[in-house]
Amino acid sequence: MINFNSAKYLYDMEGVNKTHIQLNLGNSKFKHIVIDPANTDYQAILEWVEDGNTIEDAD
Amino acid sequence: MSKAAELAKWGEVSTNGQVSGRRNVVINGAMQVAQRGADAVAVGTASGYFTVDRFKVFQGATTDGRISMSQAAITDLGGFSKAMKFDVTDADTSIAAGELLQIGTMFEGQDIQGFKKGHSDAEGFTLSFYVKGTAKTYSVELFDADNTRHVTQTFNVTTSWNRIVLNFPADTTGAFDSDNALSLYILIWVHAGADYTEGTAATSWAGNVNANRAVGCGSLFSSDANELFITGVQLEVGSVATPFEHRSYGEELALCHRYCNALLKYGTGNQNDNRIYNADYANVHGFIRMGYPRMRDTPDINYTISAGAAETDYSSNGLIQLFNDSVTNWFIYDVLLEKEL
């Protein structure tokens, strides 16, 4: 699991469905993780949430 | 390869239909491609892809051992100019039960149907690779992720290059799914705690038992003087190892792009000819768009941004499409797309 400062949901064009989780890695670096149960990076984020952490909603 | 072995292989390929075409299912077996960079330090704290494409380091539990990993230039092995190198910087001689360090490459099920695994006419697996380094015994495991089955063998490393050839039996139980998901691992175990070594080695395909996975495996971390070089990794159908199948750099790079694509001048920090502009540069409501060859599935995107943050991501498989309606003059650079198994 990479280190990151915060996590936030991104939505589709209609603003209805969550498509990605945007990780702020610091120093203007970002990682967008596709929300897909088969995505191992997404699975790691779900474990991070299970540990009591929170993904912020979009601005 | 001896004449007898050549004849044996010819007889085998004549009967299993592999007369022509690609023999090696491993991508980047000659370690030519390293899109993320050639060097990584302090490897051992987490699993990940650090240097050469398609080869992942797996770490389990907490070890004090650390390695520098690199795509090393080599001149002492004919036919190869690159190898994956592991140089121990911090030793770990107190191995907890759950510790492990593996070097792995993985396969989509749809790409390995030729092994006919799970069928009555299943084929064997022949794995070959070149190694040198500190004299040690390590383990190699084939792990079927679809059916949670495995088979393992040990091999010896010496201070000179040797080609290791390992024949694994056919498995008539448990077919590989024919899709784009992970079906098979090749795992080279170079450090293992008792949880993985205290059983009886699974020398025939069997349901996974952790204690049987790395029996007899030594530890790369036993001294900070240890090192290990690997190249020429090949996995092929049948029971005879053919010469390593050399492919061009361009061909290997294209194959790697299905899993990882470093765009433009990724990793340089260059903000000029490494940038993807907001199409409406001087105004807000700007899209960044860039097409790329389709990958295994829609990838995760890593990037650095000039200012602010992308507010929405409309990307799909083959197109980066980010939107921001509050910042002008923005662009991204050092873009890395990942859809590894």
C-alpha cells in the first residue's frame, strides 16, 4: 500500500456514479484508482477503510 | 541444447501443435524493459513493482531485510545485456514465521490455455532461467490462482551464470479461466519463514498448503554481502526447455504496455515536453485528453499536476480524460498508467 495524505471520490460526467478514488500523494502527485472490485489497488483501499479510515466525498 | 534434446523437442512440438509461433509465455524475460526506472532502494518493506516490468516483489510480514533492486547491465552472459539484480543492504537473520520475499510474474488465464490445465490431455510446464549470485538454494513455485493449487521445486545458485531448467508436471485438475484476470503465478522464493517451509514440498500439483510452498528455501537476507542476478526467464508448454526466445525491445515494450504504460518522459520531472496540456489552456472548464493503446482494463493513473487537483476523471481504457473547472493554465506530467495483475 502506497503512502498518501488523503483520499477522495471522483464521479462520472453526470455526477451520479463514483468512478475513481483520488489519492493525494503530496507534492502535487496524485493517483486515481478505478473503482472495480477486481482492482487490487481498490481492494487495498477497502482494507484501509476497514481499518477505520474515510474516503472524502467530492468537492 | 543437445542434438538429442532438439530431436525430442521436435517430436514434442510435432504432436502438441507448437511447431511455430511464440514458445515463451513470459513477458520481459530478458529484463529489457524497466518503465518505472532502473533502480530502487530499500525494497523489502512492501510488495510492488519497483524496476523491471512484469516482475513484482512480494513481501510478507515484517522483515528487517532490505535490498537494492536494479535492472543491471551485464556483459558476462552471451545473448543477454540486462538482468534483474538484488543486492542486500540490510541483513535479517532472525526470520519470523510469516516472513517471505518472492519475485513473481503473473499471467492472464486467456494467455496460458496451451497448457491445457484441468484437461485429460494436460501438458507439462517447463520453466528455465539464468541465475548467478551468492551460492544459495531457493524455491520456485507455480501457483494456480483460479484453483488455489501449487507445485514447487528448489534450485541452486552459484557464483557463475547457470541456466536452471525445471520441469513441472501436467495437472489434469483445475482449468485456468480463459479471461483477462490473474490465473498463474511464477514465484521465486528467496526468503521464507517457517509458515512456508516446515511442511513437505509440493513436488506434484496439489491444493495449496502454505507449509509446503517453500521447503528448503534459503534466505537472500542472510548477509548484507548477498546478491542475486536473474535473466532469461522462459515458461513453455511441454517437458523440454528450448533456447531462450529472444524478442525485440519494441515487441517486449508493446507487450508490457498492456500492464504498465509510462507516457512521454515519465520519471524525469521534465515539465516541458513531458506535459499533457489542458486543451483550453488559458481558461477554466478545461479537459486534459490523451489516447494510448488499450491496456488489460481501464488503468489506474499516476501523475503530477501543475496546480490544484483534477476534479473529475472521465477516463476509459485507451483515453485519459481529466477535468478541472477552477484552475487555469493547468497540465499534468510524469504520467504512469498501471493495470497489473
